[in-house]
Amino acid sequence: METPHRLAKPPPGPFRPEFWRSPLRGPWLTSFLGTLLLPLIVIVAVTGLISDGAYDPGLGLNSPFDRYGAFDVAIHLPASSPAWLYAVTQGLHVTVGLVAIPFLLAKLWSVIPRLFAWPPARDLTHLIERASLLLLVGGSLFEFATGVLNIQVFYPWHFNFVREHYYGAWVFIAALTAHVLLKLPTVVHAYRERGFLRPLRDDLHHTAPEPADSRGGLVAAAPAPPTISRRGLLGLVGGAAGVLLVVNLGESVGGPLRRIALLAPRGHALGSGANDFEVNKSALASGVIARARDPRWTLTVRGGRTVRLDRAALLRLPQHTHELPISCVEGWSTSQRWTGVRLADLADLVAAPAHASMHAASFQRGGAFRQATFTAAQVRDPRSLLALRVNGADLSLDHGYPARLILPAVPGVHCTKWIGSLTFLRE
Amino acid sequence: MKPRAVGVPVLQIAIHAVAFAIAGYALAQIVRGGSVVNFAIWFVGAAVLHDLLLFPFYSLLDRLGVRTRRDGAVNQVPVTNYLRVPALMSGLLLLVYFPLILGLSDHQYYLASGHHPHGYARNWIAITAVLFAGSGLLYAIRVLRAKS
């Protein structure tokens, strides 16, 4: 193929092959890092779609953003799932996402000379490939950056995080699938030529550059002497992943791990009182303090008929106690013993049909999650409660006094707090 | 000889066409959502920040570090990686947790959780100290072993 003369000589700096000196870069290293990264990304993608499904975006106003198209491929957890299932899938989404970061950065490091390939586009196929790589790299960094900032309640942007993180994921998944398919022969070739694990046997003295790859452009043209072996590099990456795991996992798993979750956004020990566990939105921020303390509060339950119940009347109904987790989409969860009235009993009280779904509304005036809609299966699950007490004490204001929902295996924000009304819907 | 990425360019083009169709659909939803400029800044900005700022920054630090420590070896045990590994791990923690470590989201965090996010800077410094101390201990063991 003829290359136009003016593009034949690359400009100085990173566009020249001899600029890149690391003797470790090459198709085997990139393949190996990709092989380690891919399963992590698959876990994060699948658990992300499970989380989307757990919000039941097709019901009521549950979707946190408008969905115009029929592009709903959310994965739905089965009804009567173990109560901890969403805590596990979302804990995986956040924790595995964090653990994948050093692998992603190492993968990008291993291919960065390709960013400065000269000429920028050899032909149309190459141009298309580079455009898809912008979607891949931009998509991956966008997803990781927005996710990492979201779990730290830091929002330096003006878009709807949930919508952009969701559709950004589809850009990333599409570009990644194409990338994996197109690079598969290169990966297979690298493993055939170098062995799957054989390069890891070399210590620093035996670390040599991979054989030159004329078209790949990853192997350094003028390599410097190695300062770390390939297994040393992978040990560094794996060790960094391990450090991230240790400092964050406790907020999802709890127990003694919470004490070493030193950088987890919600890793704090909050005391030993009945209500000393994490809150997603405080009573102060939700502007509900005066109304939550109002002794004239009543719950309105609508169905075949409408009843109004104050807290004393609710406490006279049969009380049930279940240990259920609050599992936040941000990855933290906390399991507590909740006591209150079964939603099924409230449905029967107003003569709601067995297949009725339920809309729950808070008396909170603003906020994206002041309401939620649930399927009949969720309503009729014997573990689904309108909770009045937790760990033997009345709910605190922050935890939803005078009454809140708690259901198994739903995102924490759907366990609506400061409940004003429950409406059982025929359809 | 390196194999062609995919034998038939037609297959290559087909795979790309499907990927661009799905990505294009998703991007169209973002455009309909109305915050496309801010999204584009973040999408392209994330790649630019990584490729043209973060990567050159840590590579340069690493290269300078390796250069100044080229002769830094006791009993033939080079010191480079015993500083490089804890430094990169500590840097990664800062990269991931900078909003909490630098207290950038204190107010939002307080509104969400009802308590203030205390101690992240202290914890990060403590973890960094432990990483360097552990690395130093391993280095000392290796030096002593090399001596005997």
C-alpha cells in the first residue's frame, strides 16, 4: 500500500517507535492482561443489568430516567429470591468494578503506543477500528470514572448519572464485544507462540522483549533494560487489586471486615444503638423532620376500600420480625432485624386482589425516590414489611420513622421511608 | 508472521457495523436525554485525561525514579521496585478515592448519610505508610539474605 510521502516520517516524540522503551510490552502481555480483565468486566456488566432489573423499571415511575425505546434488556432476579441476593449482586458490581481498575490501567498502559500510531489512519478499515477504540477506551473510562465518583457521592457533572451510566455501558459493551471478537486471533496466536503462562516464569534477569511484531506495534523497537519482570508487573497489578478489595469490601460484607474497610465510602462503625447503621438519605436532607414527628400522622392504605391507620393502630396489627438487608446501589449493605406489619396483611385489610401491585408514596416532598411500585409477588412475599421498629427499638427519623418499607432483594432506595400512603393497584 | 486480525475484512466490517449500531442507539438516547455536551465532555475528557495527563504523569515519575535510583542497590539487590510498588499502589488509592480523601463531597455526603466523612485522608496516609514500611521490611530481608 502506498503511504503519502508527507505522512511517511512521523513527527518527533511519541509518534516515533523508538520513543517507547519498555521491554515488557508486546502481544502476549496485552493478551494476558485482557484475559484477566475480561471476566471482571463481564461480572460488572451482568450485575449492572441485574441492578437495572431490580428497580423494575417497567413498573410505575420506577425507572430513574425516561426510556424512549424498547431497549430494556434488564436482567430480573426471580421472585422469592434470597433476601441477600441484591446485596451480593450489587456488592459484586461495585467491588469487582473497583478491583478491575488496576487491570484496566495496566491494559491501557500496555497498548498506549498504539494511540500514537503513524500515520493516524492507514486506510478506511484502520480508521473504523480507531473510531471503535475511541468508543472502547472512552466508554470504559467513562463507566469507571462515573461509577467511582458516584459511590463517593461526588457529582461534578450536570447529567443524570443513572441514565448516562446505563447508556454509557451499552456503548462500552458494544465496543468491547467487537474488540474481543476482532482480537481473538491475535490473543490465540500470542498464547500459541509464547505459551499461556510461560512468560511468567522469567525472573528479572531472564526478562527479554517479545519477538518483534511488525504490524502490532506493541514491542519496543529500541527496548531499555528491564527494571521489573512480567510476573513482577502482574504481581503489582494483582496486589493493587487486592489492596482495593481489602479497603472497600467491608462495607458490603460487614462483620470484622468493616474494621479494615479504611477507604470504603460507607465503612464507618457508627455505634452500637439499635438505629446505628448507614442511611442513604437523612431526614434533614429530605425535609421531613417536622412531619415525621407530627403525632397526627396517619398511613392511608387504598385498595378495594380505603383505611387510615395511625402508628398505634399499626402496632396493634400482627407484628412480624425478619432480618433483611438494606442494599444500596452504591455497593454498601447492612442487615438488620426489622419488625412491622406484613404488606400482604395490609393488602387483605383493604380487600386488594391477590394480583394487585402496590404503589408506595412517602410524605417527603422532593427527591427521586420518594415513591416506588412493587409487583404482586413482592407484596405477597411474607418477608415484605411495613417496618415500625428495628432491632427492638422504634425507627429513628433517619431510618424512616414513623414507618418505612423493607422488602427482600430490592435496591435500598425502594425501601421507601416516611411512608404516607400505600395504594394497591388492580392493574 | 502475525495473523490478520480477522481473515475476511467483510466479517470485520460486519462486527464493527453491529457495534456502531448498538453504540449509536445508546448515544442517541443520551442525546434525547438532553445533556449531550456535558456527556461528550466527560466521555472524551476521560480518555484525554488518562492518555495525555495521567499516563504521561505516572510514566515520567516512574522514569525519573528509575533514573535516579539506577545505582541504588545494596548487596546487589536493586531498590527500584521496593519503592515503585508501594508508590503506585498509594497513587492508585488516591486516584480512586480522591473525593473522600480531599473532602470534595463533604456536604453531599453529610446530606446523604447524616454524618461527616471523617478520617479518609488520615487512613490513606496510614495505608501509604504501611505499604512503604512493608516494602522496606521485604527489602531488608532480601538484602540480609543476599549477604549471607
